[in-house]
Amino acid sequence: MARTNGKSEMAARELDLDHELGEGSGGDVANDETQPGASADASSPDSRAAELQKLKAERDALLDRLARLQAEFENARKRAVREQQEFREFALADALKALLPVLDSFERALQLAPPGKSEFRSGIEHIYRQLQDTLQKLGLRPIAAKGEMFDPHLHEAIEMVDSTDAKDHEVLEELQSGYKLKDRLLRPAMVKVARNSTQ
């Protein structure tokens, strides 16, 4: 025979019943059903209209919240795309800056190479053109300098030269090429600038 610690099986069943129903729910269910007017209040036109208004307000609030969340998500997505594009351009700018001395070396080699059509010079020119074409496809653009008016946003003046043959502040010579990446300045052109006191 099972031990019950001094309680009968009947008492244990009553305790479980009380535990499952919870406090004060033993006879209240029957009393609620028998109360007069309980079902009449729930189905009255005023309470239905109030309930309908409440549901409409909740629906409108949820739709408004959904629209706001959709707008926030779209803004976050656009911001992420913009930041990713800016990061790509920043990384590309760093890579192109590292290649600019190579372009300078090619230009110096072509300036110092003996004139004429040698195979060596032709090979250097061919490699230089290939490198320029590749960098232009990535968005690298040389800055016009010689013969242009000095622009402090694009040019870096190394020397001012007195001259009556050129306009005042005209770039006489380009000492080092300048480059832009699309609309962003990578390196200003180093130039000699004319100073014409007669103008």
C-alpha cells in the first residue's frame, strides 16, 4: 500500500483541484453565468461601438508604427549603402595614391630616354599607356596645369617666375602631375607660376 504521509487520497485530490482552479475560482464561474444582464452588457450596441473604436485605434497605431519602422529600415539601408560606397572610394583612393609615384617614375623615364624609336622606349611607352588606361577606368583623372590659370584648389605653386610673355598667375611649367579621383583631389599639381607685373 502507498504511503500518503498521513493524508488520505481524497484530501490530495481536493488540494490538486484547488491548485488547478486557482484562488476564488471554485464557485465564481457558476455565479458569473447566472448573474442577470452579464451577456446583455457585452452585446449592447454602445459596448460594441466602444470596442470597435478601441480596435480601430489599435489598428491605426500599429499601422503607423509599421510605416515608421519601414521608413527607418529604408533610411538605414540607404545609409549602409552610402557608407559602403564611401569606404570603397576611400580604399581605392589609398591604393591609387600608392601608385602615383610609379606613374611619376614612368614619366621621368620617358623624359630621360634618348629620343628616337627604340624598342626599349616603345616598350616603356606601351606599359605606361596600359597603366594610365587601367587607372582611368578606376576614375583617376590628370589635372590640367601648363597654360592654365593658377588654381589653389588644384595646383601647388613651387616657384613664381617673372615673365612678360605670359599672363599673370599663368602656369608656366608642370613639375609634378596632379590627379583627381572622380571629383576628389588626390594630389595637387606642382607648378611654376608666372608673375607679370605689367598686368
